[in-house]
Amino acid sequence: ETGVTQSPTHLIKTRGQQVTLRCSSQSGHNTVSWYQQALGQGPQFIFQYYREEENGRGNFPPRFSGLQFPNYSSELNVNALELDDSALYLCASSAGQTNTEAFFGQGTRLTVV
Amino acid sequence: AQSVTQLGSHVSVSEGALVLLRCNYSSSVPPYLFWYVQYPNQGLQLLLKYTTGATLVKGINGFEAEFKKSETSFHLTKPSAHMSDAAEYFCAVSPATKAAGNKLTFGGGTRVLVKP
């Protein structure tokens, strides 16, 4: 059984660019959530996907968008990058919306310069 | 809206001493409660969770936490700290309703330093 994997592990982008982060959910998990963790802070919920549909969104602007594929892997897209978007982006998968245990990937460290 | 407050952004303990990390939450109804640990450059690992039933919850690595509804608290303890416990710890809550799913609201974290 493979865990949650995220790619890339690190990347550097320039302000105004667009970025796509990827997440492969744990085998058998159909729910993926994305979180942003700024330096020195706790993770903040961005949005959740359940069976390819968005199932809830946190307080993030529309330039943060996502996608979930039929194999339940997921992408997080951020347009028009700002310096404040620099953070660790975490993906978590779970076996259904009501399952209380979410398994986290190691994260993608995004630096915007 | 739910919120989580962790008292103390940094805690220093001696090896073998008690570890106590404080967490208070704000929620209109009792939520599900979680403690996660994060080691440097890694994701989050679940230590323990409270959903229903016994209010004293035991987790991995010798940690336990007690849900106190009257105090809206879920403090994490470990009787004897090990060097390997040095990490950042996050308390989190999620709505205890089916429709809400397992969307987590985290506290700001407490970094634990263990002194030899």
C-alpha cells in the first residue's frame, strides 16, 4: 500500500506565474484535501475534492483552483502567483468524506520570488 | 466557525520529564479533535483523535489526550519525553457532521524542544 505522494517537493516561481502541484492519494482513498502552511503557522484548509467534485472550500481566492481525476489523484493550480503564496502545500487523502483519518503527504515547498 | 488555540508556540522539556501541550477550541457544537505531529521537512502524522466515547484517548508514541467539554480543551500529554519527541505539534478540529466531511482547522502549532 503506497502512501500519499506529492510532486514536486520543491519549486521556485516568479511573481505572476502559474503553478501546478500534484498529489497521488493513498490506495483506496477517494477524498483529497489541500492545505497551505505558511512558515511558522498551522496549515489552512484550501479545498477538498470528493469523487472528482469540489466538496468545500476555505477562505482562498479563485486563483486557487483544483481538480481531481478518475483515479482520485489531484492537482492544485495557483494563478498569478504572489509573494505571500510562498508556503508548504500539503495534500491529505482519506477513505470517504466522513472518515476521520486523513493521511498527509510530505508537501511541496513553493517559493515565489 | 471553528477555531483552535494552542497556548505556547514553543515548549522546552528535559528528557524524561512530562510533556504537556495545551489546546483549546471554539465551536458551536463539540467537534472531532485531533493531534498531529510534524517533523522537519515532512508532512503531518496523526498522533491521536477523539470522535466519540471515552474522553481519554491514547495515541502512538506514548501520547494521550483528554477531551474536556466543559473546558473546551484537548490537552496532549506524555509522561516521559524522549529526544525523538522533538517536533512541531498541531491540534486540529473538524465538524462532527457527515456533510462537513473531514475538513480540518488547525491551531498555530507548538514546537517542542527536548533537552538532554
